[in-house]
Amino acid sequence: MECKRLGNLEQWGSVLEQLDEWKRAGQLDRHQADLLWLLRFRGNWRLREAALEMMASLKAPDPELIREACNILTDENLYQEVRILAAESVAAMLSSEGGSGAPLVGPAGKARECMHALLGSPQPPVLHLALRRALSQLQ
């Protein structure tokens, strides 16, 4: 699978290097479409995890990235570590966005609702713990 700026996603080493370069240069916000592409690419868990980690550094996250991270968080067919990483990434993005104490609305509000709903459902304790930590960052 090809991504315009990242090339062949099966050659994941070079993709990870490109992500690191964008982060060091402070250019991640300009490449949110690429991060979204990586989140949706199911062919490589390393790339999905790297994209989630990079999202925590975004200054102005795109609502679609927040939605996609929530999709990962709620997908019970995925492994727990990536779901926990998605919760942490969402919390990091939203805490930088909503740090003024203003109520979170739109995708941000839906992300908070999603986390609360997961807390009210039977999930592994480690995921509940991660959700509580993530929600505490949003207070």
C-alpha cells in the first residue's frame, strides 16, 4: 500500500524515520492526513502505534484524527496495548486543546463520552485504568 508522502507502507523503517523527522522539525500538524492514513492502515501495527504516539505532539489536532483514535479505542478486536495507547493519545490531544477549562464539544466531547461509555462497560481492568488516567488529564 502506498501513501503519497510516506511511500510504501510495507517498508515501515523509512516511514518511522520520516515521522521522526517531521516531529523534530515541528511539522506534524502539517501532516495530519498522513497520520490518519497510518491509523487506518491495518497492515502494520508498528505504524499504527507510531502514528498514535505522534498524535500526542499535535498542537491543533484534526477532528477526524480524534474520531479515528476513538475507533481504535473502542475496537474490541484490537489488542489492549494499542487501545491503551489510543486513550493516552486522545487525552494528550484534548488536554492541549481544551486546557482552558472550556467544555469539550464536537469530536472532543464525543471522545470524552466514548471513554465514559467504555468505563461503564465490561473491559479489562488495565483498559479501565488507562481510561481513568486519560479522563483525569481532561479535568
